[in-house]
Amino acid sequence: MSHQTSADHDYLTTAEAADYLRLKPRKVYDLVRQGQIPCTRATGKLLFPRQSLDLWLMSHLEGDMPGARAVPAVLAGSHDPLLEWALRESGADLATLCHGSGDGVRRLLAGEAMVAGLHLVDPTSGRYNRPEALGLAGMRDLVVVRWARRRQGLLLAPGNPLGLGSIKDLARPGVRLAHRQAGAGAQRLLAWLLARVGVSAEALAFTVHPSRSEDDLALAIRQGEADAGLGVEAAARRQGLAFVALHEEAFDLALRRRSYFEPPLQRLLAFALTTRFRAQAEAMGGYDVSELGEVVYNA
């Protein structure tokens, strides 16, 4: 018969957490009262997420390291409609500078942002948000947390008057394509999808100016400035557009380990566990939030 230890469980009881941290249970209760240790309550019982305990321990070790400095409460990177809504409703007090995933990587590395929203596909493997492919492998305190899986596809005029149904259809004569700025995750995804079907970007008729967000791209199509664009289903629904699903992607939050325990991130992640948040994700459409909060990378 195999013997399970506390390390085999995703959530630890108070006694297991105390043993895991080499503390007395009374000290664990004190940390809970002071709001200094990650925990949750289920039917009146305290439970401690093991992943969060690991991050908490390492962040305390790094807190005394020379050179550690506070970063501004800014969320950079890619725009996501559900994340934008959750930031407002949670009171997370995170300012946003959503200028694309590539810009988010740069600001995270430069210490100009607390967290970056990313959805960058690796064209070689098809995997998402790989630190080594983004130039983030050198961050020894990098943590990547799953936000959601999202449906990406073609945003089209209401009723899809041109009958567009695939990525190849974008190369038809006369089809005007809205697009995101260079460095945006949607632009990298578009290039990858085009390469898979053997269509050159030079064959497409892009609009003159890029759209700076998902909503801007959807609005360009709604206003007749473009016939199609690649974006998320939620943006199509918000503007009453037709949508043809093409791909499911991972949208993640990248941050330094110590930032995970800052109040803005904790408020956002706590709000994302509420029934109200789950209902909104369902209403917006195109989201799978079953993995939300999972640590997918911990340097």
C-alpha cells in the first residue's frame, strides 16, 4: 500500500502546512490572522495551496536579496476583455499599459510593470509563453500564472456577407484585413496560421493603421473600415460581429515572484475565484477559466 504525504496534495490542512513549513501550527494561525500567508477557506476549514506556499517561501528568501526593488503597480502586455473587466471590478488598483505581448515582456524585464499579460505562440512548437522563447529565461524569479484559454478566430462583419470561413480566405481579392501592431500576440499567431496553410502575408490587404487592442480591431470591422481580422471571440460578441473559430490559445500572466503576493495581484486572483467572475467569463464567450490561477512556470 502506498503512503501519501502532504506533498502529494494540492491543498494542505493547517497541520500539514505547519509540517511542510517547519513551523508550529500556532505560528501558522498567527500568519493567517495577519494576512501574511496564502490560504483559502472551504466549509469553515483553512486550506493552503501548496504551489502558493512554495512561492511564498521563495519570495521571502528573495526579499532580503540586494537589488530587490518595488515595481510600479502596472499591468502591461496584451489586452484581454475579461482581464480588463476583472481589473475594474476587483478593485485591484493596477494601471494598464496594454501595448501588446512583446511590449509587456520588455516592460517586465525593465522593471516598469508588475505583471505582463502574454499570449505568444512559439512558431516552432506551437506552445505558448515559453520563457526561453521570449527572452525571459534569465529572470531567476519569474512566475507565469494561467489566466485563461481563449478562442481566437476570424472577426467578420455581421452576417459574414463575404462568406469568409478560413485563414486562406483572407487572401481573396478585395478582402481588407484589420491587424494588430508589431509585437502583439495576435500578429504572431496570424503569421503562424498563415505559414501553416502556405499563405504569404504579402498576399493580404492590410488596413493602413494597426489596431491597438482587441476592441479596436473589432470596432474597425463594425464601422466598415475592414472586412475581417484575427481576434478573440469575446471582442466579436461585444461588437455584434460574426465569428469563425480557428484556434485555442493560452493567455498567461508573467510576473516576478515577490509581486505575486502584492495586494493588487492577490485582489485580482481572489476576485477571479468568485461565482460572479465565472458567470462573466461564460457570458463573454470563448473563455475556459478552469485552469485560472495555476502556476505554469516557476523559475
